[in-house]
Amino acid sequence: MRIFLFIFVFVLTLQAKPIFSNAEQADSAQYIDAIKNLVVATQKTRGLTNSYLNGNLIALMLVQDAKGDMKKSIGTMESLKLASDPVINQRASDVSNKLIELNRKAFKLKPEESFERYTQEIEQVLMLAQTVGKRGAEHMSPFAKEASFTMMKQMLPLTEYVGQLRGYGSGVAAKGTITQEQKAKLSTIIADIVALNKIFQSSMKNVIVSGKKYYTQDTEAKVTKINSLVETYTEFAKKEFFKENMSIKPDDYFSNGTEIITQIIGVYDATNKAILEDSKGWL
């Protein structure tokens, strides 16, 4: 009897899922959620600032709310357990300090410079997210590793590319004219979105299959909806921004981009919740 019990326990330890709860996996999921909120808030701040600096005065009121969300996200990150990790703490502190400084001076910069500065800082936040994912990967189950990889390498970058198209495009729309250089930049962003969305669609469907017990039945339909929204948004941008007589409402255009990011974040949150559920183990 004892030998059968030993074999049973040994087999369990070889399974993908841990026998006992995985606190490290849960800690990573919580911190990654806070980073996601910072990315989204910074993207919105960048886009609204760009729209305002190009003449859309309505955007001014919304910028302050977005900056408030950035501050809240930074505070949450500082309060979590992973903030005590020296590497993560140093990188997070550098990011937050630069973002706070940029928020103070953004309105004094030229639109292109402001947009580029925020983009550079968002890249640093994304690198921080990948650092957290890598440092926690050794404690994760195979499902959590695959899901976390998709979140860090595909979902967050996809929200960033959409955020760039939304923010940069709304600035061009607010001004009402477009240069050849701006057309080239928009073309590059659109190409990045299309390529990454294709990868995301395939990867996310595999993640859902691997962790299907953690997802609602409509999750795959939500992923398909993201694909449809991305296709519509990029096709609109390719058509309307390259017209001789461009006429795009910046606020409507910004809202449509926000809808895509919201849908991606919905799947992101569902996946992070799945990782948290997976961290609880069997016993």
C-alpha cells in the first residue's frame, strides 16, 4: 500500500500543475496586472496629449484623468510583494520617476517629441513586464508559462501598437493635415499591428485550449472579435489618412482605438485570472 501511495505522489509531482499552491506564480500575476494598468494609462496619456498639442482642446480634460490612473498604478506596484525584489524595484523606480517627470513637461514639448518620449517610456514599462515574467517563470506551471508569454510578448505589445496608431492618428486628425513622414510612420505602425495580431490570434487559441477549464466559453469568440476590430481599424487608417482631403473626427477615432485596447485587456485580465487560479494547485 505504501509503495502505491509513494508512486501516486511521485507521479503527481511530475504533472504540469503543482500539488500545492504556488505563491510565486500568484505574486507575479498580481504585479503583472498592475503593470498592465500602467501601460494602458500611459498609452492614453500619450495619445490625449498628442491630440491636445495638435489643437484638440477637448482632450485636455481627459489627460488629467489618465495621469491620475498612471499615479494610481505606480502606487499599486510599489505596494506589492514583488516590489521588494531589488532588480524589479530598481527598474520600476526608474520608470516611475521618468514618467512623473515627463508628465510635468509634456505640454511644453512639440507634439512629435512628446509622443516619442512617452513611447520610449512605455517600452521601458514593457521591458519591466518581461523581466517580471522571466523571473517568475521558473516557479510557473507549463500553462502559466505559455499564458504569461502570450500576455507579455503579444497582448501588451499589441495594445501598444494599437495605442500608437490611436494616439498618433488622432493627433494627425486633430491637425487636419498629414506629411509624407507621418504617412510613413502610420504605415509602419499598421504593418506591426497586422503582423502581431496574426501571431496573437494563433497563440491565444492554443492558450485557451491548454487552460480551457479556467476560461469562459465565449473567450475564443472575444479573441475573434479583436481580430475583426483590428482589421476594421487598420483598414480605416490605411484608407482615410491617405486621402487627399482628409476628414477624420479625432475623438471618434481615438474612441475606436480605445475599444480595441479594452477588448485586448479583457482577454488579458481573463488570462491573468486563469494564471491565478492555476497557482492554487490541487490541494
